[in-house]
Amino acid sequence: MSDDKEHKRGRSSRERGADDMIEQRPLPESRRASAALDEARLRQQAIGVRLRQMFDEVVGEDVPDEFLEILRRADERGPEKS
């Protein structure tokens, strides 16, 4: 008998059957592709959530005084003519 058969012979049929299924049935290509797409979608969703959080934080920040001063001076000068 081969070593593989000897090894399987000492185990229950349930154990042998589980090993045989694992060895003989890799995930079909479509299931692997689907799992990869699901993972990519979850990653994109997490990125989107974080970007929205960051945007909300920036929108909620006060405008720095220096920037407001620059805008005020630009308004006082009026529109530039070309």
C-alpha cells in the first residue's frame, strides 16, 4: 500500500472524506473572483467612509485669520481690470 493509503487507513471515514474533499475541491474560479470583488468593495467602502469623515472635519474647521485678512484686502482693492 502507498504511504498515503496507509495514512488514511487508520482514520475514520469521516476524517478521510473531509481530507479528500479538501484535496479534490479547490474553490471555483468564479467564487475566488467573487470573494476578491467583495473584498475590494469593502476596501472601497472603508476608504469612502474615511474620506467623508475627513471632509466633514475640514468643512467644520474655522478659516484662519491670515486667510480672512487676505480675502478682506482683495475685496477692498476691487476687481482687477485686464
